Amino acid sequence: MKLSCDAVVFDSDGVLVDSIGVVEQAWEQLCAEFELDTDEVMSVMHGVRAEDTLQPRLSPSRAEAAVARLADLEQERAGGVAAVPGAAALVASIPDGRWGVVTSGSRRLAITRLAAAGIARPRVLITADDVARGKPYPDPYLAAAAALGIDAGSLVVFEDAPSGAAAASAAGAVVVALTTTHPRGSFDAVATVDDLRAVTIEDGDRLTVSL
């Protein structure tokens, strides 16, 4: 399959950065400390902002404390990540200014994880700190499109979680799924790949994404 677009945007965790092990370790410890149902929380926390997972389950003051504690737990483990196979080579093949990253994590955490994984930091990086509403709302992908100077309908987005795919679709972007976090068929996408080794991107008047 070949897709034509003006820019490509990647989720970070599970798409560019293989962080699932350290993410789950941090959340498991947080759940133990704040007496949360670990299985229930782990079933919903992927791909959304921490506050959107914690606020419905804790009082306002405890939710605020939990978000801050999780930030510390994740930052402590941020160096223990690796690149998703094919990620570093793929982003290196895209012209600067024609790709970006959208993540539900904080800017500090995103920068640390990308660096630890050996992924070049993009010019456009939209994080939980940059939007009032995170995924599954379209706001993060609309912000990325605006920062890239294009319409969101001309984006191809790589996502690994239902909430992120819903956000990208709501923004009007074309979604490609990765199976790094959720099984194949877990959410709607025009195509599904196991990792980014299956993807090439060629530059021209528009980008051509081959899957």
C-alpha cells in the first residue's frame, strides 16, 4: 500500500519508543501506593494522559499527587527504553519539518525517552503539556498539523492505541496501526504493521508512505 501525504506524525510510546515495560512498572508501583485496582487501571491507561486516567478514580487532591508521583516514577525509568525496530532509520529518512511526534506524556519525559532510544527530536513535538484535552480528543493532532503548517487531513499518523487512533481519525488524519501494544484489529486503521521496519517514506512534492 502507498499513501500520499504532506507530513507524517508518530505517537511516541509504542510507536517510536519501546517503553511498555518501564511504563507498566511505574503504573504498577503507583497503583500499589495509591490503592488503585491495578488490572482496571492498566486496561485503560495506554495512550491517554495520566490525569485523564487518575482524575476519575481519585479525589482531586490525591489525583494531583498521583500525577506528580507518576511523573517521578516514569522519569526515574526513562533511560530504560529502546527504539521500536525501524524507528530511528525511518525518521532519519524524512525531511526536517515534515514529521512530528504527538504523545500523551509530558514534554520532559518525551524528550528523555526519545534521546534514550536514539530517536532524533523533531521540530514539532506535541505533548500533554500543550493541549487542554488529550487523546481521544483530536486536539493533539490538530495542534501538530497547525505546527507543521498543514491541514490535519493531509497527515498520516502512526498509532498503537485505540485512544490515539480515535484522536487522529477525529482530526481527519489517515491512521496506520502498530501491533506493539494492542492486538491487530483492536482499532480502525487503513493498514497495520508489526513495527516500522515494514515502512518506507520517500520525499517529493508530497511524501509517499509505503507499507
